[in-house]
Amino acid sequence: MTERHPLEKIFAPETVAFLGASDSMMTMGTVQMHNVISGGFKGEVYPVHPKLKTVLGRKAYPTIADLPDGIDIFVMVLPTRIVPEMLEQLGKKGITRGTVISGGFSEVGGGGKDLEKQVREVSEKYGIKFNGPNCIGICNPRHGYNNTWFPYEGKPGPIGLASQSGTYACHSFNHIKNQGTGFSKVISVGNEVTLDLVDCLEYFENDPETKAIALYIEGIRRGRDFIRVARRVAKKKPIVALYVGGTEAGARAGASHTAVMSGPDEIYEGAFRQAGVLRASSFPEMFDWCWALAEQPVPAGKNMAVVTNSGGPGSSFADAAGRLGMNVPVLSDEIQATLRKIIPHTASSKNPVDITFAVDMTTLIMDKIPRLLLSAPEIDGLLLYGIFTSQVFAKYAEQMGTDLPFSAEKMRQFDEMMSASFSKIPKEFGKPIVCSTFFTRDDDELICRLQDLGIPMLPSSERAAIAMHALYRYGRIKEKLANSDSPWDE
Amino acid sequence: MTERHPLEKIFAPETVAFLGASDSMMTMGTVQMHNVISGGFKGEVYPVHPKLKTVLGRKAYPTIADLPDGIDIFVMVLPTRIVPEMLEQLGKKGITRGTVISGGFSEVGGGGKDLEKQVREVSEKYGIKFNGPNCIGICNPRHGYNNTWFPYEGKPGPIGLASQSGTYACHSFNHIKNQGTGFSKVISVGNEVTLDLVDCLEYFENDPETKAIALYIEGIRRGRDFIRVARRVAKKKPIVALYVGGTEAGARAGASHTAVMSGPDEIYEGAFRQAGVLRASSFPEMFDWCWALAEQPVPAGKNMAVVTNSGGPGSSFADAAGRLGMNVPVLSDEIQATLRKIIPHTASSKNPVDITFAVDMTTLIMDKIPRLLLSAPEIDGLLLYGIFTSQVFAKYAEQMGTDLPFSAEKMRQFDEMMSASFSKIPKEFGKPIVCSTFFTRDDDELICRLQDLGIPMLPSSERAAIAMHALYRYGRIKEKLANSDSPWDE
């Protein structure tokens, strides 16, 4: 099979040569090889170790030359000074794709810079391509392949992440799991000697599992290429960037971290704008947006309906939407009249639609009202608060020692039916729904179910409104890019 | 005992008359009474019910007149139209403190306005004071008293919340529990007929359990009083407000929610500034700030040290601090020289101090480096990422079937010792520490322990930096208020 992109094998190898693992779990390499073999990887791992006969139960090979032929990729977690020599041997052996975890190169200056030059030269000589050096690795949850320092315990998802920070690449596994979504692929790019963020964009462009692309950026090494490629990719898939090199201290941090040269904030801001890249202001925000962008249709306009069973979160939606320049218009008399027939007398029908308390709450909030509002031509999207499992009633009933009108099992079936139907509404109407909730996946199984069905449920109304605004902005970006041929116009 | 403030009894009653509970858990009143009796409340509850002999296992009284004398407070969850008459009877019985949950008053307009007028008149006639109507109730975790619709399952904490949203008052129990801190007292003020936000400020001013005050505001009914009282309170305790009435849609939401008149954003912004109130931009941010303000000393200046074991979160701290106008200065040669003796060669000593990977990570990051940096006169506070429990090694060891150099129990003892010592550093140096982490309380017991010891650990570097900035700003507010006599100067 011809290689379409060097990252294909690096993300989804069948066979891996592992350099730098032993049986001591106090070394990074051992933990990283352990994560490969214990994360569901179906392929073969071939450890190389000068002394040990086996490493983590796998037969070890004393040198690279001793390895079987035809191995797909290497993973290297070795002392800095021997990295060039090992790459030379890998090149000779024909293993030219992989990951170099080892740090201590240009990011520390001095001799590190010379070593990095050697790494570059030997890579060019043999056509070696790898992510790193000075990175944390790769994770491909659907392939069960994770060579980073952290286990990936969440579900596979639609978000592709390329990160100039190794921590952000792997500590974020936990963030994304708790948030309720998942990664398609994660790559830590490190010092980007042979593969950089632009290469990652090109890979994600054609990766069917990646629906939204997140980039953590301390500095872009190929500015013009980045803008050119991003403009092309953004026509198909949303790109969200977090850039932290724009302040003096941020730039200093980046330089000592991955030896990247950052630039003034305005320059990057302009480049992102030209490139059709949405810029997030924080790490969680980048994933909030990617989640919404990956799962929901873009709204055609900025008129939002707000539905809630609770005044506060409803007011926060309306206020946040207003601040972002979106509208929460008063609903038409016709819609209001229809609404008033089904909501309690204490409820508000204007917009926000605040149901307050109703016995048929779930049916109203997850079915009747969303369908009514999204069928209105004047409404482009829905912000919603007020979903929680009917199991809360079961819990109360148990505490009180009383019986429920329905069995817990019946209520669970009801939750299941409602969530399946609710999660289809955005596609049916071609309009997005973004929700907020104070409950986590651990607290509430209905929240889990809806998140797993692609409904972004964010932990505050403000974050949900901001994610909806990102959807709106991406819609406009796509329109602009579709109508422009020149790569430089605005 | 003479009453210092009407809210004293309402927050901490010994005896409660409950109007509107039955044995059917499909009514709000029943759930709310259930929460009172099952939340650890040591006092007596006296349900009033026209027909039932008992309610939730307590002897029920057919009328208010039948109740024993000397009951501290009432809680009322009754149909709107009978509320004035019930208040009349309570007044006659001498029960003049309490909570009115019932809605359907001025927030729905029309006849609701007339009913609210009657409620006001009867309250004035008998000197009745209550929170509400149209509210969700009261929660005092240390007293085990929670009459809201949601159970309070977290720990008691230092944050007092007065909210014009009932949801925000009780759904936030979960938010605050998962965040890692807790409430001292929570009050939902509803339509504020006899007690409003200004009364709550005056109560919190003298409540020793409340170290920081959170206000959710849709509109302030007594503007001048608010500014006067807030200026006085802010000298002693930080006040953080979330105001959502400044946009057209936000104002509309508020009007139909608690019948409050909101005002233009600029007016409120100016009022908060005059009053020494910090204004948060989202609900979670309000609690982030309150947490930091309640637990940490204010920094004397804006020079921050950043310590991390991971480049990304360190860069984000530096970038966010820079955007907020704080400094992350290059450390003095002397400090850097001392640092370099203890950190690995791949580490950065400039600031951010990025340790990368070290075997004695925990000791470096939780002890040696914070003490060294906070002892420097040029540093006012510390932003830190990189704490996670040594149990992660135990987990890996178990998976790998290898032995650790130390037993899991030894490592737990080590964690315990380190966290106890680390949590004392801010007081020792009189300088704040705010941390970020991607791990939750469920993920990591060291995170739990540190949070319980008063270290704010927020879920992103940006949020931690913003909370540190709130600490800095409160320091300046205190200075200003201390040096000003006039209530109106800036």
C-alpha cells in the first residue's frame, strides 16, 4: 500500500520497535511501553534492550540490527546524546516512521542544538519522519494505540488534537473524558524536526474519524504554509487554535519548552483570521468549541431560542448570547400562543422560555418545546438547561420509602427513549442544540447518554453560549472561504 | 436572646413549621421537607396539613393555630392564592420568620402583582420577614438545614451565596462539591418582598463561617443602600457578583423570573466599582474567585512565579497572567543559580520554572521550589501545575505486576505529609498559591486532600490565573476602601 501521509503509520502501526523501555517502572519509557501493550493495541511490540532478554514480558532484541525486518514504526525514549546514532541504525534497518520522546535538544540550547542538527541530518539522509523530539507521543484510541505517559481511559471521539505541549496532549485525556467527549487522534509534536503542525493539519484533513481539529500552539514554524493549508482544511473541517506565545512571558515559556519562536499576538490573530481558524482563549474552551463543532450543525443566523426550567441559567444564556452579539428574540405571537397551551401558568413564553416546574417536564423540555421552537423560521439554534435524569425521583422515593407511579426500570426506559429522540432533533431541523448542566457524567446517567449521542452539555450556560457562538462563527467562515479564491483576501 | 438579624433564625432554626408537604413526592413541598429531615437537621419539624395525621412520619397539625407555641420559623410551599391568608395566620401565631417558596406573584404580572401587594401588607402588619416568595429556600450545611429541592451532598465551606435564582442557589450544590469547596450558607431571595440582597450582605458581614460572598444578581432593588453596605462589607470580606441583567434579553429574562428591574450594564459596572465588588463573567468564575479569596492571602503586588512539570500549562499560566496585566518576571540570577542545583538539566529555571521530569518531583514541586520562590521579595504569588498523587505509580506497578520501591501505604503517608506541609506555605509566607489540575476529586485523592486543606485547584491554568488576578484586585480594593472615608469616591 502506498503511503498517503507519513502520519498514517505513526498513528496506526501494526508493528512497533520500542527503544528505551525496561522492567523498571520508574523510567518514562517503561510506562510508555506499558501503555502501548495494555491499551488494547492488537499489533506486535518489539523492545530493544542491550541486556535484558525480555521487557515487560516481550522478547527483547539486543540491537536494532537484530530486529525482524519490516517493522512499521519505532518509539524512542533514550538519553539525548545517543538519539542521532539510534536514528542512523533505524534508517539502515529501514524503520523510517516513528516517535522520538527524548528531550534535551534545541529547547535547552547549547549542545542540545548541535544534537538536534545531527537528528535533522540523519533523518533527511534516510527519509525518516517522526513526531518529536521532546514530545510525549501519540494516541489513537480506536486503534488501541497510545504510547504516551498516561492511559487513555475515555471513549474514542471526534476531536483531533495536535499539541506543542506534551502535557496538554496527554493530561487532557482526563479532561476530555470528564467533559463527555473524546479524541479521534492525539499527537504531541515536540520540537517538530521532521513533522510539524502543518503536517498534522494535512493528516487530519483526510482522517475520516476527525470531525474537528484542535491545535495547541506556542509558535508556528511555517507561517505561509500554515495559512494556505488551514484555509483549505477549514472549508471541510473546523480548526480551533489556542495560542499562548503572544505575551512576553508566554513567549519565554514557549522558547524554553519546544524551542519555538513565537510572535506578537496581533500577527497571530491576523494569521488565524486569514486562515479561517477559530481562536480559543483557554484550553477547556478549545475543547468546548471542538465538541460543538464536531457534533452539531452550524446555525444559519444568530437568533437563539433559550429553553430552561430554571431562571438563573436561562438569564445567563440570554445575557451571554447578547454580549456575544447573538439575538434572543421575543418569540412570535403564534409560537407564544402554542407554547402557552402546554406550559404552566407560572412559566414564561417570551424567550427565554422558562417552564419553571411541570409534572411532564421531561417531555416538554426534551421534545415538545425544542421541536416547536426549531420549526420556527425566525430561530436558528437552541440553548437549553434543565435536563436531569428521572432517576432523581427514584432516589428520593427510595429515601422516603414511598412508591413511584412508575418503576425505576420504566423510568430508565423512558429516559432512553427521550434521549434517543432528543439527540436526533438537530439533524432533523438542521439547527444546533447546545446544553448546559451542573451535573457530571458520574452524577447523572441521562447526561452520559445524551453526551454519548452527540449533544454537547457544558458545565455552565456561559460556556454553552460561547460554544454556540463558535458554531455561528464557523458557519460564517465556511461561507467566506467558499466564496473566495485568493488565499490572502479577508 | 435578642435577634441581631432576621436571617439568623431563618438560617439556623431549632423548630420549623412546614406548610405544603404531604406524602406524595411528586410535589415540591414534600421533597423540600424531606430534604430538611434527611439532611442532618437536629431540630423539630412540624408539618401543617388539613387532612393527613402524619406527613413523612411526623405528626401533622390541621391548622397553624393548632401548632405548639414558640416555633422559630415557617417554610411555605403552597398555592399562590392562599399565601397571604396563611401569612396572616402565621402572624397571629407569632411565627414571623421563614421562607416562602411559592411562586406566581409579581413575576407573572396581573393578579400575581395584587397578591404580592397583599403579602407585603400582611408582612408589614405582623413584622414578618422571610426570603421569597418565588424562591427555592435556604441551606446551612453546618446546621444540617436545607429546605431546598436538592440535597446538599458536599462539605460545608467558606462561601456564602445569595442568589436571585433558585436554581443557581441549589443546582450549584453539585458544582461546588465537584469543584472542591463548599458553601457556608446559601439563600435564594426570590422576589425579595421583605428581605433583599442588601439584607443578605448585612447578614454575611457578621457571619463568622462566611469568608467570601457570592451574589447572583438580575437587578438590585435598593441601589444606594447596596453600594453603602457593600463598601462597608468589602473592607472585611470579598464580594463577588455575577450580573446578567445588562443585555436586553438578559433583562427580559430577569423581569419574568423574579420581577426585578435591571439596568444598563455600564450603570451596574460603575456601581460594583464604587462598591468594591468584583464582577465575575460567569457562574463558575464567581465560585473560582470566591474559593481563592476565601482561602488565600492577597498578593502584595502582581509579580507571579509559575511552577510546572509540564510546558503547556506553564505557558498558559504565563500567557494568561500577561493578558491580565500581571508579571511573570525572569527570576534573579541568585534564585536561578539555587534552582539549577536542584532541578534536572532539561528543566527551565527562568520563570516559568518547568521541572520537566524528575524522580523527586513531588518534593521539588510541593516543597523546595515553592519555598524558594516565595521567599524571594520580588515574587508576590505562585501559580502551580503538576501535582498528582503518587498512587498513580502504585496503579502502574499493579498493572505491570512489578514492585514499587515503596509500599502503597508509605506513599500515601508521604502524600499526606507533603500536602499538610504544602498547604501551610501560603500562610507562612503571606503569599497566595493557586493551582490548576486536569484531575478531579474522583480521580485523585491528593487533589481532594489539598482542596480540603484550602488550596484552590482549578480545572485549567487560565482559570487559576484569573482567580489569582481576582486576589490581586481584592487586595487593591481593600487598600482603596481603607484609605477612603467618602462612600462615593473612586
